[in-house]
Amino acid sequence: MPNDHASTLICDLARSFYALGWVSGTGGGICIRDGEHVLVAPSGVQKERMQPDHIFTIALDGAVVDRPADATLRPSECSSLFLKAINLRAAGAVIHSHSMYAMAATLLFEKEFSISHLEMIKGIHGMNYGDTLVVPIIENTARECDLADALEDAILRYPSTFAVLVRRHGVYVWGADWIRAKTHAECYEYLFRAAVEMRRMGIPTRMEGA
Amino acid sequence: MPNDHASTLICDLARSFYALGWVSGTGGGICIRDGEHVLVAPSGVQKERMQPDHIFTIALDGAVVDRPADATLRPSECSSLFLKAINLRAAGAVIHSHSMYAMAATLLFEKEFSISHLEMIKGIHGMNYGDTLVVPIIENTARECDLADALEDAILRYPSTFAVLVRRHGVYVWGADWIRAKTHAECYEYLFRAAVEMRRMGIPTRMEGA
Amino acid sequence: MPNDHASTLICDLARSFYALGWVSGTGGGICIRDGEHVLVAPSGVQKERMQPDHIFTIALDGAVVDRPADATLRPSECSSLFLKAINLRAAGAVIHSHSMYAMAATLLFEKEFSISHLEMIKGIHGMNYGDTLVVPIIENTARECDLADALEDAILRYPSTFAVLVRRHGVYVWGADWIRAKTHAECYEYLFRAAVEMRRMGIPTRMEGA
Amino acid sequence: MPNDHASTLICDLARSFYALGWVSGTGGGICIRDGEHVLVAPSGVQKERMQPDHIFTIALDGAVVDRPADATLRPSECSSLFLKAINLRAAGAVIHSHSMYAMAATLLFEKEFSISHLEMIKGIHGMNYGDTLVVPIIENTARECDLADALEDAILRYPSTFAVLVRRHGVYVWGADWIRAKTHAECYEYLFRAAVEMRRMGIPTRMEGA
């Protein structure tokens, strides 16, 4: 039997992310860890219209533990990617956003997104105002599940990041629990947008010496 | 007697499309197929304030089957255009959006809108990440019903498209049912906006070799 | 005794206009004609938090017929301007918007805003797709009531306009009733924004020969 | 016992500011003065999900008078900054916004933001249309509480300002009561955005002679 509270929360957050433009066109998603299980949305559904009884419960190895009555539903294609952040970084929740600004940031930076000296950087766990925030960018693949190896590699190479950008696609963001994952997602969103605006204004995103 | 559920859904979707900027100024609209009938909104009304008993039921040849009690209402001027997608492409729902980004895309492209290598392209039925998505652009006419021939021609010449742009006007988008039509509309909207932003950043919308 | 229905409608529309960014900072407003009376909001209040019992009823010459119990309230400073459109153009409702795009349009055009060949132009009463829509621009004044003479002059010189822009300020828009005033306001808003975007893209807002 | 009405109002305003993009990522905030006390939100919480029983009551010297039952909560780090505007300028409410436009304005101006000849300037207490509105910009610090001295200095040097910008961070805005603080915040937000847009269009924000 799935965790009713967390299932309701996933649906509530998904509506809010839809309003922010993060999960339109059935893309994007969110998962929340519940002990040794993870609650994930179905694949390819309208994220802003999900109901708690549409949510899957999977184990930490990806095995389906509990599934919706609707037999046509499959667990989100992001599940294997969500599990990378959960298993490698002890994430309590992972958000996958198709935000236009996250996507645009991957068009303006090569291997890494980097920005420094913005107050919002302090919203990322462990970061201070003068630090340079770096987010690795991995190349997109034809199938979402094929991103798993590159995501794992990026997570291992950037042990302090809480996000990985995917070129021409979007971003995966996580945190120790759903509140910290959501806070991180909002801060990264702001920073991606700030970088796009700063480039337009001809202002470097990273200060000399940072 | 019209389909109450679908009529309510049309009103609900119209409110949501108004919030997205797709149907302001009474423009734009949506129809949903119900068996051998099609439910359509009235012409020239505030789309975000429609009620289910304002909805017309028309046959697949456009004949009015059931109409609102309010004798001043006429079926949407888009009806003949909606029927093209329904009859030629077996669409279960058609959305007509006056989105600023759809309109702007028609100012930046000549005969066809084209874009490749964006994850959101996968949201269009049959398309993969590396494919080039093409949307035909037809010229606008003084009266909306005069678009029907050009729309039919574009649909026949582009058998895999689920959208036709109208120069300096907007876009018609469809899908096999209302969920797929709405998902398509959100994905196209994202792609039109992405193209406008990419042009601003000097980034080509279509990759070499695609 | 004021018209309860229209008072409620004014408050409802004001909340909606606030969400659109037209009446932030207590600016902007709306009036609705009710026979020989006009219902107007108070001056300098938060437009999105007005209640029906805050609304004034004034006569067509501006005399206050009915006022809120709250003695600190005064009728909107726009009242004399609203009455110009009502008395000279038989407007049934007038909307005053501080929209950023309306203001920006006054920075990009000299004496007149003009645009042609956009579908949304058809949303303005009497206009066709190929027509050039012209909106006069008057200069702003230190006090809002001092705009009245220039507004009257513009209304008389442009007998087919349903809007007058005010430089570095915003726009007054009207229609035969509240629905047509609101529809006009949405269409003009779209056209002002389109003009700003077209200028950014280097595309003329008015076609040769139009 | 805290003021229930004001606590509810803080939560209501925080939800509204979240929708405007002013307090995402747990940043930003608001306080409201209640006689000799000040009601402030907790530090580092999701501002749009606060409940009235999360609000702190502090004295004018910053001492905590009443605190939420949840022992993990601490008063907002902005508290010492809020108290500067309250004690030095008799503010009845102070809003701290992380608005993208406020931040961007600090990238485009050096020591002072300045703008003239916009109607929205009249929304700032004591200002007229033709006046030049000036907002001091202070440099950001690694810790928010370290801003207090620079904020005090700016308040003393600019006795007619109701806002202080913080470089690469955001803005503090106040007013005689919560309505005037919120009205000021909306007007400043509009003016920061207008300045960013005017710079993009190559239009000076301050007129010659102003």
C-alpha cells in the first residue's frame, strides 16, 4: 500500500511545477523517497492532472512494489535516473524539469554551467555567495533511460552538485528531502534564468578570480 | 442532447488555455470529437467564461445537431478548420491557439517552421530527439473560414504533422484525443518559444545534417 | 443603491487584471456604465482586494450618486477620463491599464501607434486583418485629471479608435459594454506586446502599402 | 500571544509574492509591525507554505517575544534589516524581494538606480511624475545580517527613499503600513523591470534635465 501523504504531495507539487512551466507536455516529473521505497509518477501522463492513485511505488533497485489499478500505466521513464541520485547521493526527492531556462542554459555553456556572486547561490546546500556554482552538462540521448550512465558519471565527478543539466533537454535536481529538493530546484531555475539574462546584457556570469 | 462531460471539459480547458495566453480577446478555441459528433465553442465569446450549456454539437459535415438555448450564439468560425483535421487526420480534438510565440515563429520562418535536437520534440507523436520537426505555415486570410482550403492542402502535403501555423495569426494543433491534442499543443508551444529564444541568441534551430 | 451585480463584476475583473499586470501598485482601473450611472472603483486602493461595497456610483457629469460607507475613500482619479469615453463614444465600460507593454509601446512610437496584418487586429470592432490599426498617443501630465482635455481631443480626432495611449503611463480602452471593453483590452495588449517583440526582431509593425 | 490577523496576512502575502517570483527558494520575506512588536517569518522556510503558527513576534530591539511551537525554527535572517527600516523610518511593514528585475537592475546601475518620467513613479510616496526616483544600491555580503550597517548608512544618506537595492541579491522595500509597503514594492518592481526593458531598447531611463 503506497504512502498516501507522499502520493498526494507529488500530485500537488506536479500541479505547481506545471504552473511554473517545468512539466508541460507530460515531460518532467518528481519522485519522493519513503524509507526503502520511492514513489514515482507514471510515464507520459499530464503531470498537472495526476491523482494520488496513479502513483507507483518502486524499490531502490527499481522493482515495482505497488502499482496503480490502471493497467495501461507504466512508471516514469525517469525512474532509473531518479534512482541514481537517490542511491549515489542519498537524495530524498528528485525533480526533473523541462524549464525553458534550464534548456537555454545548456545552449550557452559547454561542459559546465558556472555562475558566481549571486545571493541565490546560497540557496544551494553548502554554497556561499562568493563561490562559483558549477553544474555539469551531459549530452542528451534518444531514449531517456540511456542517460543513466552519463548521469551517474556526472554525479561521481561532481560530488558537491545537486543538479545535472541535460543538453537541449532540461535538468535533474535533488535534495535531502522534498523541501530541499524543491528549494534547490527554485534556486537553480533562478540561476539559469539569471545567466540567460546576463548573457543578453553582456555581463559575465562568473566574476574574475571566482 | 450534448455530451455533458465533454462540454465541461471544453470549458475547463479553455480557462486553462486563457491563463496560458492562447485564447485571449475571444480568439482561439478547442473542439472535442464525440463519436460521430463534434463539440465546439461559440464564436466570439470570452473563452475563459464559457459554460457547458454554451457548447454546440455539430456533425462531421458541419451541420448543427444541438445548439445552446441562447439564440444569439453561433458556432466557432474555426469549425470548418477543426473538421479538416478531424476528417482528414482522424483527430479526436483540435486546439486553435493565438499564442504570441506561435505568431512570432511565423515571422521568423518562411514556408516551414523547422527545429531539431530538442527533447520536447519527442512529445510529438512519431518524432524522435534527433528528427527535424517541420510545421507548415499557411498565409492568413481576411476571413477565418477562407483558411480551410489552404489548411486542407497543408494537411495533405505534410501527412505526419499534427500542427499547421497560420502567418501572423497562430496555430492549429490536434491529436488522437483531447489529451494528446493538449500534449501536442504544449510541446509545439515550447518549441515555438524555444525557436524565438534561439534566434535571439544567434543559435540555429536546426542542426547541420539533421 | 448601487448595482450589486456590476460592483461584484468590477471587483472580479480587477482581480483578473491584477494577475495580468495591468493594475499593480493601486494603478489602473475599470468603470462600468449602468443606465444613467457609472460604477467606479475608489482612488489609490489595492485593485485586487476591492470589495463590492467599496464601489462608487457617479452620474454622467461626474457627480457622486452613491458612495461607500468608508468616508476615507474618494472616487478614482480616472473618473473624468472614463466619462470622456462614455459621453463622447457611448462606451459601456472603460479599462485603464498600466501594462508594461502599453507603456513600452509609447516609447517606440511618436504620435501614433500603428500596426497591420495581425489576426488579433480583427478583435477590434470594425477592423479587418489587412487594416492598419492606429492608436493615438497623448503626452502624460503630472496629475491624472489634467489628461482629460488631451484625451477628449484624441477621441475626437480619431473617431474609430477604442483606445488612447498615454506616454510613459499606460492606456485607456473601451467598448460598447464590459465584455467588448475587456475583449478590446486583451487584443490591444497583445498588439502592443507584438509590436515590442517585432521591433526587437527588426520586423516592421506596419506592412508596405497598408 | 501573537496577532492572529497579521500572522494570517503575512502568510497570505507570502503566497502572493511567491506567485510574483519574489520569494522563491525560501528567499525573501516580509514583516509587519504590530504596535511595539514586529511579526516576522521563520528563516529558510518555503514562504508560500507558511502557516500563521509559524510566525515569530519580536520586539523593536530584535528580542524574541513569542515563537512558534516548532523548536527548529529561527526568526528570519532579515530581521535585523527589517528593524532598520522600522526604527529609522517608522516603517509599518518591510518586504524583501529576490525579484529577478531588482537583481538585474543592480547589474545595470553603479551606486544608484535612477529613473524619471514614468507614471508609476507617482506610486512612491512623495514622488511626482517628472521627479527622478533614486534608489541606493549597497554591496552584498556573505551573510545577510552583515548587510545591516550598509543598509542603515543608505537609509540615512537617502532620507526620502522607501527602498534599498542590494547588489546581485534583491531589494528591501517599506511603507507606513503593509498596504503602502506592498504598493511601493509593486511600483518599484515595475520600475526595475521598465529600466531593464528600456536599456534593452536603448532608451535612457532618466530624461535630460530631470
